[in-house]
Amino acid sequence: MLTDRAKEIINGADSKMKDALKFLEEDLKTYRVGKANPSVFNPVMVDYYGSPTPLTQVASITTPDAKTLAIQPWEKSLIPKIEKAIMDANVGMTPQNNGEIIRCVVPALTEERRKDLIKKAKSAGENAKIVVRNSRRDAVDLLKKAQKNEGMSEDTEKEAEAEVQKLTDTKIKEVDSIVSAKEKEIMTV
């Protein structure tokens, strides 16, 4: 039977692992894979009255079709600043405006670019796995300390360690499936 302290340690590790998965998913969303996706503009910061502001807070971003992103600034005076911010962020698109709306056409991916994106996705997946494994290591260390210093029984410590290992295996599988889904999306022409 797990003690409250053991459950607390396991829940802490689970929380860290979930954060790593969330971060991985958010990171992979920013990859431009040939389809119009407003999240490619997440890193774009616009100079809004002297302070860098995320593009999503100064304009609405829509996808009128599968290959186009339309940016409607809240203020027309921001159009040149938004264009400059998109160019500076190096998202691989050239903005064009008609005085009202900025349009960005998503270029088709080359084979080389697809391979680069897959490498980048695999690397991000490995980083997420490292965070998951570090969370496991930290939890096991805390369990050993709890057994030594707080009087947790050895059986409880071993049972909790097994739970942490199960959790780790599950999260590693989730990372693999997230990355492989992204690879399929990248390779879809």
C-alpha cells in the first residue's frame, strides 16, 4: 500500500512528465509543414508602442484556404510593423498586404526541408524523453530519501518505484507516438 508521501512523489513526477509532453506538442505545432497553420506565427513579436507583443495579441490570424494565412491587424498603422516582425522571425514566408490585410502564402516543402523538419522533430522528442527520464530519476531519489530519512518502508519504496517506472514507460511511448504522428504529417505531400 502506497503512503501519502509516495503518492505525492509519484504525482510530482507525473506532473513534470505531462509538462514535457505539453511542451513537445506546442513546439511541434510551430513547424511549418506545407499547410496553413496560424501557430507558425507564435514566435513572431511585433513592436507595439515600444514593447514587443505577440502577433496574436495585435491581429487576428485566419486560414482562408489550405495554403494561405490572412492577418487582420486591429490597427492599420501596424501593417508595416507586422510585416517587419514576420520577416525578422524568419518563418519562411513573405508577407504581402493590400492596405487592409496581410497575406502569407505557405510555400510547398522541399524534400530536404522535410528531412530537416523530421530531424528537428526527433530531436525535440529526444529532449522530451530526457525530461521524462530526469523526472523518473528525481522521483526515485526522493523515494530513497523518504525511505532512509522519513521511515518509509522498503516495500512501499519499491512499489512506488515500480509505479514511477510504469509512468515513465507510458510517457516515453506517448512521446514516440507524438513524434511519429508529426513525421507522418511532415511527409504527407
